[in-house]
Amino acid sequence: MKKAIIQERSSCAGTARPPVGVEVSGLSKNFGTQRVLKDISLTVKPGEIFTIMGPSGSGKSVLLRQIAGLDQPTKGTARINGLDPADPDTRDRFAIALVFQAGALFNSISVYDNLALYLLEHRLCPKKEMRDRVMRALKILSLENAVKKFPSELSGGMKKRVAIARALVMEPQLLLYDEPTSELDPVMSATITEIIATLKTEFNVTSIVVSHDRDLALTISDRVALLMKGELRALCSPAELRKVEDPAVKDFLNPTIDLKKPRYQQLESS
Ligand SMILES: Nc1ncnc2c1ncn2[C@@H]1O[C@H](COP(=O)(O)OP(=O)(O)OP(=O)(O)O)[C@@H](O)[C@H]1O
Ligand SMILES: [Mg+2]
């Protein structure tokens, strides 16, 4: 996989564009009376792999949507190189790609068309170049043989890789991943983790990864933010995170199963 990416590097126009930085400042998000994100501030440096971890329902995907400009904060701001991500001018200026939690592929069109759609819609390049860009992204993700397939004909791991390939076609400066390794076997999870790390180094892209995956977070991240109940509980390097003494953080990273005090009896209704 790595070899294929390196071989493609020289022909990828995306390498010329500098990665972007992200700044989240005093950001809160409410849905009705539910306070989902509470006063989050963090900075993601250009070229960094920044992982947002946290229990299910802690607000990770909601935070990613604010950073992507798909939703507006109730209070505070998210900025990409100082600009509002919800502003169409910002989207024109920077290539921002989001790999959605469920892949979000269009089921009625082929893998090729799923990848080509963005380029077609934005009339970004002539047909020949479009084909080259699509095939290059498929090759990087070892998906050349799936080009004519439909999403319903793909395994879960292939769908995740197609979703990443579709993001790559945009030649992004900022790649946002929502749970890229969920529902995958350990080997495929490791493969996707390696792909994320390799895309960072080969294409110099800034990556924000939302994930429960402890292995991914602790191996490839430059820094990790841990969200709990909408609050930032830790923000540090993976090595520092392993040493955090906060019991809630330790329990999240190394949960124990205690049948005498089962967790399901302690769940709060959301
Ligand atoms: N559009 C919405 N309208 C109302 N509530 C929402 C909306 N989106 C998310 N929520 C609520 O916000 C909370 C956090 O959701 P979010 O999807 O960010 O969780 P998460 O940390 O990504 O969880 P998971 O790991 O299970 O994906 C949940 O209680 C959810 O019900
Ligand atoms: Mg989520």
C-alpha cells in the first residue's frame, strides 16, 4: 500500500497545497435543551493527525460537523486558517473532505461514479484528467478491481476505503474522518490506520480523526482530545494520555468488565 502511494505522489497536484490549521474557540452546541458540546477550545496544527476520542454519545461527530461547517455552533467558533468553514468562500479556497461515519456512498451509482461525482459537479477538470484522478485514488486504496461495482456489492472494509478514495479525489488539505475503523476486523482496522498515517506523510494533509479505536488513536496521532459528556477531558500526546491519572480517562482507555457492578445499570438515559 505504502509503495503505491509513494509511486503516485509525484503526479498528485494536491501535494503542492499547504495543509491548513483548525481553531475551535469556546464552542458550545445545544439541541433544544440538550447541551451536547460545552465550551470546547482546541487548535489543530497544519499537517497534524489529531484524534478526537470519547464514549458513544459524547459529541464527537457533532464537533466534527461544526469543524466541517455542516452545522453552526450555538456559541463560539470553529475556524479553518482563520476563516468560517460554513462560508462557501472558505470551501472554495480550501479543499476540505469529510469521510462520514457510515461511508455515505450513493448506492445507485458505481464506485467510479461515486468518486467522479465531486469533480463533475464542480466541473474541476476535463474528462481525461477526471478519469486519471479517480483511478489514481482507487489505486492508492487498492480498489482498482472494484471500479465498476456498486456499493451494495462491497464489503464493509471496501466501503470505508471507497469513502477515503472519494475524499482523496478532492486532493484535500484537510481530511476529516468519522470512525474510519468502526465495524472492521482488526487487520482491516490496522490497514485503514496505516492508510491515514501514510496519507498524512505523503500528501501533507491535516487530518482530524474521530474514533473510539484506541490502537489508532495511540499509534498514529500527534495529539489526542478526549471528549466526555461534551467536555474536553484531556488534550495531549498519546504518550501523555497513557499517563493521565483521571479515573474516567483510565477507565475509557482500559475498561474492565465487572459482572458484580454491571455498567448497563449505570447508564444515563440520553
Ligand atoms: N441533529 C441532531 N439533533 C438532535 N440531537 C443530536 C443531533 N445530532 C446529535 N445529537 C445528539 O448529540 C449527542 C452526541 O451525538 P454524536 O453523534 O456527536 O455522538 P458521538 O460521540 O459521535 O457518538 P458515537 O461514538 O456513537 O458516534 C447525542 O445525544 C445525539 O443524540
Ligand atoms: Mg459519532
